[in-house]
Amino acid sequence: METIQLQRQLISFATDVVRLAIWLLVLMAVFVPLERLFAVHSQKVFRKSFLADLAYYFLTGLLPKMLLIVPTALIARCLHYAVPDDLHLWVADLPLWARLAAAWVVGELGFYWGHRWMHQIPLLWRFHAIHHSAEEIDWLVNTRAHPFDIVFVRLCGFVPMYALGLAQPMLGKTVDVVPLIIMLVATLWGFLTHSNLRWQFGWLGLLISTPAFHHWHHTNDEHTNKNYASMLPFLDRLFGTWYMPRKQWPSKYGIDAPVASGLTDQLLDPLLPRGENARVPTAQAVD
Ligand SMILES: [Zn+2]
Ligand SMILES: [Zn+2]
């Protein structure tokens, strides 16, 4: 019985690896030529840290999914009891498109604050600093993140959706398309907003995040700690963190504090007690 269970898990793991490899080829086929044609900054495809980011691509595609199953289910179940049944019944009767739209906005709100806390709380910044250590930004930097970073912001995004009954956690054979669609769209959009593409989208850039919007989130000058939203920039306008100078791009990306160069050290450093490792970056000053 246990052998069958193990076989199933191995097959599921192998399927996930193949699925990620196919997505990687599709993403490369789309972004590599586009970044050559419409580049913001002149940089190489196989830049420094390309291989490490490739490893992050598979790591962040596989690990957070496994780590999230139990906490999302537990938290969602606890929160479910804190919200009136009438609200859940009303939400359950909504058409799919309305549930998707509401879940998207609620999820974005959760993501915004989760991401902002990642910058403001020193313990969380230790993990998020890895994402901001990139000194050249392209589509693949989207995947450079500590698994704990991904788990935390995804929880912040999904838990309010689950609590309000707008989406159900993915448990066993029960599949709710709402979180699946939101995660797929947000992940693909993340590759676009990190890409080295000089697209601003005109007035649409006020409604939806663009490469310029997120590149300013990665700037390493006096305008740090801006543009936290994943897809909806109005949240940054609402909470006073919006920064979008017209037709300008950051001249310098990254962070000043040193971050470990190797993948293993990058994953372990944030877990070590403060003071034992000089490479752990200090939190960014927030105005
Ligand atoms: Zn950030
Ligand atoms: Zn980013």
C-alpha cells in the first residue's frame, strides 16, 4: 500500500517537473526574442546568476506548492468559522466571473500587504532580499525568491479569499478553478513585469502593472519601497506607495547589502540567527 502511495507521489513529482520544463521552453521562446527586440537595458541572455535563477525556477515551482497544502487548509478552515454563514451562502451563489473578479481584488489586496510586510519587517526582509539582490532584471528574475518568501505572500493572498468563501483550498481531488486561474495569470504576469521590455502600455498602465511599474520596485536609489502590487497599481495609489515617472527607467537595480553568491547559502542564510552570518541583509529603510 505504502509502495503504491510512494509511486503515485513520484509520478506526480515527475509530472510537475516535466510540466515546468515545458513552460520554461515556452517562456524562453516568448521572452528571449522579445527582450532582444524591445530591450530597456542592453544585457546578455546568459547573464550572471542565470543558472542560479534557473534552479530557482524549478525550486519555486515545486516546493511552495507542497509546503502550502497543510497551512492553507488549516488557516482557511479556522477563518471559515469566523465569517458569517450568510456571507458564504451569498458568495456561493455568485456566477463564476463575479467570484473570480472579487477573488482577484481580495487576493491582490492580501498580496500587496504581504509584500509590503516583506519589506518592512526585518525578519521577513531577510528572505525577500534574495529577490531584490538581482542587479540585472529580466523575465527569469520572477523566479528568484526564497521558498518561504513565496509561501508567505501566497498565504497573504489566498487566505482572505478562502476566508470569504471566494475560493476553496486545493485539497486532494477537489479542484476549485478560481485559485488555479488566479495563480496562473498572476505567475505569467510576473514574468512579463520582470521582463527587460520597454513596454509602458499607455493609459492601460494606470489599470494594470507593467514592466516599468515593477522595475521601479527593484530600483536601488532613493525611490525604494514603492510599487508593491502584483497586477493592480491602484492599490499603491490607495496606500501611498505608487511611483511611476513618465518614460524613465531605473539606472541601478539590486540592494547595497551583500547577499550570498551560492544558491545553497542563499537558501540557508535567512534561517540562521542574526549576527552569526554577516551576509544577511538588514531591512530597507521605509519612509
Ligand atoms: Zn519586493
Ligand atoms: Zn520582482
